[in-house]
Amino acid sequence: MPLDPVSTLMLEEAGSLPGRVLVVDDPDGALVRAVADTGAQVRAWNDDVREENGVPLEARLTGSIADWAPDLVLWRLPRSLGALEDYAQTLANELPAHARVLAGGRIKHMTPGQNTVLGRSFADVSASLGRQKSRVLRASSPLPGPQRWPQRRYLPEVGLTAVAHGAVFATNRLDPGTHLLLRTLARVASEPEGSIRQTRGTALDLGCGSGLIAAWLASVGWVTTATDVSRQALLSAQLTAHANHTEVALRRADGLAGVAPDSFDLIASNPPFHRGAAKDSAPAFAMIAAAKTVLRPGGELWLVFNSHLPYLPALRRHVGPTNIEAQDRSFIVTRSLKEPTG
Ligand SMILES: C[S@@+](CC[C@H](N)C(=O)[O-])C[C@H]1O[C@@H](n2cnc3c(N)ncnc32)[C@H](O)[C@@H]1O
């Protein structure tokens, strides 16, 4: 697989590679392979399990960064400053003092704020010249210090505490779509005829992020699993569950891959609508297509999504009868039933 311009620039900036290289969030495994081809020892750390699957098993970092003690880190810059700060503080606390960091990104996604954030964790920060619409930030002389992440916040609107790492969707805030979904679930649960109230079986928060939906489900009695592609999301979901005095099981996977048929009575999700910087509805469509199989007969899929997204026909086709349970200016909440005979 050819190297993209960001990875190419990072390798050129690195010059001759030292003994141990850590590659962080390589999207396709190509940079990890290119480093290995030079003879350097390489380990990869990926937040997203789909990216991790592109890395050979023997190249995956299994222990801590401090244990591996890399001389050089090649890091695909995250877009959010919270994620950048969270990772930068971890690196500054765990790297050997002599280690260098080269953090590359597409110029259109980079801001001067990134230099400022990096400068709080590394004494020396500078930027490369841009090439092929890409740039590399160089950071060295790590400044170990207190970790500001994960961060917690009480959300009075839903009576829950969110705890989140910096790379997590909405971090510890309440996304307005998630708010509408939780309000609607709570309303239906309080209705005498609401099936949500009558059955308290197994529930899945699909694409859990900080795990607020999972924490709510567990708090009202569901045996709950939280699943996400992101390592940071699952760490956060666990912290959020504990902050709300609940227990949830955790699963790091792409959508519903590997979930046994007829496993859940309820799936609730604010599904992903982008991957990295790019809008992408494919994971949400894949989740809808797979939901019926993993729901028990009589089970329900609850989704919240932006009203303009064309999920309704897919829900009706793939899952079953689908009602709109709530709608505001931006979002729609749907409830799809896997018919008892389905
Ligand atoms: C819109 S966010 C919702 C997060 C959280 N449930 C909330 O309501 O704040 C979607 C989440 O789906 C996760 N995600 C993206 N693609 C996924 C996939 N293929 N399988 C599972 N989770 C995925 C993202 O990491 C993100 O946490």
C-alpha cells in the first residue's frame, strides 16, 4: 500500500530512523510497514479497531508506551484539540526524555492552536514547511505533568455524569441528539404501555462514545453492553458507568460484527455520521442492516439521527415497522420493531 503524503512527510522529517519507533493512529498500516522495512523496531497504537486490524499482530503495542520506551513517535494528528491534549500529555508523561515526536496532518485540518497545545507538553515545538497539502509538527523535550483527561461533568438535563477522554465524540458534553434520545426513552419508559418499561432484558449502546446511553440504560435496569470502535470511548464508557454507580459490559468492535444472533432485546444508538474528517453514512447503514439479526424477536432498535439522513426506508426494510417517536428542528428519534415472528 503506498504511503499517503502525510506519512511520506513524517518519514522524510524523521531522517534515518532510530532503534524504536512508535506509530500512533496510522490509518491503514502503511506507515507501520514502511518503518518496519527500514529495519527499525516498530510498534503501533491505534484508537480505532478498524485501523488496528490493518497492523500486523506482532507490531501492535501491547504494554505501555513507557515500557516500550520509543526513541521516535510518528503520530497522525487528531483533529480535536481535546484529543491532541490528551495524547500529548500521555506521551510527555511516558516517553524517555530524549524522544522526538513528529505529528503530521493535512494542512486544511491544522490550526495554530495545535502548536499551543503541544507546547504545553513539550518544551520544543516547531512546524515543518508544508508539502503536498501536509505539514508536520515537531515536538521534543517532553514536560511530564498532570493529566487533564479524562474529564467529568454532571449533566443535570439527564441526571447523569459523563466522564470522557479527549478523543471521544462530544467528550463529556451532552450531544443534542443524544439528549433527545434519552428524553424520549425516559418518556416512553414512564408510559404504562411502553414496552421499554415492561421488559428489562439485555440492551446494547451501539457506538457508545462516552457511554451516556449505556449508563442510562443500566441505571433503569437493563443488562447493558457498550460497544464502540474506539479504545478511548470504551475507557470513557467504563468511567461513565462507574460515575453513575452502574455496571456495563464493554466491547470494542466494528458495528455489530461478532455479536451472536438474538442477543439483545434493545439496541439504542446515536450512530456515527462521519469517519475522521469525512462524512460517512456507511457504518450507520451497516448497523441498520445487521440489527435485525442480533435483536431477539420482539426486540427494538432505537436510533437518533439528523433529520436529513435517509435512514427511515432502510430501517423499515431491514428491521421492521418503524415509528418516529420524537423530532425537533435537527434530529429524529426512531423506534423499529423486530416482529415477534421475524
Ligand atoms: C455520534 S457518536 C455517538 C456517541 C455517544 N453514543 C453519544 O451519544 O454521545 C458515534 C460513535 O460511534 C462510534 N463509531 C464509529 N464507527 C463505528 C463502528 N463502525 N462501529 C462501532 N462504533 C462506531 C464513534 O467512535 C462514536 O463514539
